[in-house]
Amino acid sequence: MKNFLFGLGMFAIVAVWLIVWTMLPWPAVLGLAALLTLWLSLTRRGRQTLSVTRVGMSTLTQRLGSSAVIVIGIAGVVGVLVALLAMAQGFQATLQQTGSDDTAIVLRGGSQAELNSVLSRANVNTITLAPGIAKGPDGHPIASAELVVVANLPKKSDPSVDANVPIRGVGEEAWKLRSKVKIIAGRRFRPGLRELDVGQGAQRQFAGLELGRKLRLAGQEWTVVGVFASGDSHDSELWGDASSVASAYRRGSSVQSVTVRLTSPSAFHTFKAALMRDPTLKVDVSTTREYFNKQSERLTKIIRVVGITVSIIMAIGAVFGALNTMFAAIAARSREIATLRAIGFRGVPVVVSVLLETMLLALLGGALGGLITWLIFNGYTASTLGSNFSQVVFQFKVSPLLLWTGLKWAMAIGFIGGLFPAVRAARLQVSAALREL
């Protein structure tokens, strides 16, 4: 019963520590490290702990293989976790950069994305006359009625695999609406012609989008006349004249969305209220920032859940590896530990020294995993399926916050993997251990 209660208490300590540890910001962790350093240097038991730790660390070369198990295992956990979180963060950042508070997008009521929205020409006329829309020098509202269709293009990485690429039909006002979109090669498409401007992200990922190339889309020939850069999800798109795209894909006069520039962010409520009051309309209105944030939420959440789940499974394996390694180390050093206990070393220095040794190895593994992930994945360009069932090109973002998250995971694994062997070392029977050969 005593051993059962002891084990239960240990698991409770681990659970509480993990909850507290996950919530600690980095300044608090640095503060704890500073307190530990002061305790090690200024107190008697702290100095004893340093002495025991130095003895343990001096034997690492003799058990290099088993110590490498801890380092490599934890590096793998941190690498997978940080890579998947960097993917989620990069995808989310790309979509969030697309919108702003001074532009609004109007879709048919109940539509989750542009691809499943339909607006009639009468709807477009009503929307563009609503109050709150900014006007250009010519006095016309800065509003763009647009449609999005999907084309299959081969990927550069594997020409045998086709991917869905969005083609956005836009008017002249689209360039005024999206000031970040700049032509970096060639020119803008001409209205009424089957010409395309391609985003630089799409050009990097998909074959056949070089300047001057001709594409066969919807049974008709289109020419790539320009390349643009925007630094957001529009980099994944192909832009063409709205009427030409509608004609080629037999969309008639309908569109899927209307994007407008507002006179100011505060004008959004006036604009939305006017559309909501109109009995001839049934639409959803949001700022483009809000719209693209929602588009990123679901996939970002899925990637994060998958990353954390896989990392937990790997972390369990790493914990067992650390437990096995440290239990073996304690068994090999049982006489040494018993001798220290016999000459006056208490249990606390022994426990802390074993924990320090394990967490230092874990920290090394975490740093190694984070460094490898940063070198390989930071800025790595990839594409995945977005809300319009088309590819969104984005870059992995290995931020300092993600690296810090990886280090926290590493130290958590080290703590769990070292705690139970440390307690066992402190509870060794001195007389029995000294009699061992």
C-alpha cells in the first residue's frame, strides 16, 4: 500500500509539473534557471549537487551509446513537432496577410468560400452602390466582382501529378483594391483577351507557367503575359479578365464574390448594415482579414492536432528510452551513490543531480532537433489544399517561439525520464549497495 501511494504521488507530481511547465513563459523559465544557479552556487546542498553531477557527467563517455539514445530520440520529437507547427504557422500567416480591415468581401449567404458562392449581376450592382465604399479619381466605386475556377496543372516536383490551381477572374479595379499585388515580369493582361498573369508562388510550384507560355484551359488557348508578387495567398493564383474567364468556363454573367475598398475600417459597419437591410439581398459580409483568417483556421487546427499527436507518441518512446538509460546508469553507479550517501550526501543532491544530467541531455537533443528543422524547413516553399479546393502556396515559418516550444517539450521529456531513476537512486539502501561487487 505504501509503494502504491508513493507511485500515485509521483504521478501526481509529474502531472502538476507538466501543467505548470506548459503555461510558463520564457522569462519565468529564465527566472527559475537563475534561482537554480544561485542555489547550486550558494548553498551546501547545491554544491553537493554540483559535485555529484560532475561525477555523473564524467562517465558520459563510457556510456556514449545509451546517452545518444536520449539525445537522438528527443531531437526526433522536437524536429517533427517544430516542422509540423512551422507548416501550420506558415499556412496561417500566408492567408492572414491576404486580408485587411479596410477591404470587405461579399458572398452569397451561407457560403463557406468563394467557390460555392454565386451572385447575380443585379446583386453586384446593388452591392457596389452601398454606402461606405471608397471611390476612385473617376468617381466610380473601387469594387471588383470576381469569380474563381479551378484548373489542373502538373507540379514541377512531379510532372505526373496534377494539382488544382485557382484562376481568378478580375476586373481593372482588382489592382487598385490589392495594392500589394505588383507585376514583377511582363505586363498585366488586357481586358477581353485570353491572357493570364500568374503569381510567383504558382510559377515556382507548377509547370508550364513561364512568361510567354501558352496553356490549354477549358478547351481554349491562354497566354501567360505577366508574373506578379503579393506576399500572400494571391501568389498561388492565376489572374485573367473576368469576362474572358466567365465565357471560357460558361459562367454567364454571374460572379462569386464582390470585394470592395472601404473609405476607412470604421465604414465597414455602415457598409454591412446597408446590405443586411436590403430585402433583395441574402449575403454574408466580412472584412477580408476576417474572411481569410476563417479560411486558415480549420486546416491550421488539423495540422497542429496531427503534429502534437504524433509528437506525443514519439515523446512517449523518448521517455521510455530516457528511463531505460538512466535506470541502467543508476544501477551501474549504485556503489558510487551509496558511498556518497554514506559520507554525508543527502537524497536531494542525488535526485537533483540525476535530473540535471537527464535534462542537460534533453536540452542538447532539443537544440539539435530545433537546429536541424530550422536549417531544412525555415523558408521552405510548399503547397496544400485550401478552402477553394485549390492549392495554396506558402512557406514554412520556424519562428523563435516554435523553437522555444520545442525546447520546452525536450526539457519536459528529460524531467519525466529522469525523475523516477533519480528517486530510485535517492532511495538506494546504502548497506546493500555497498555490499555489491
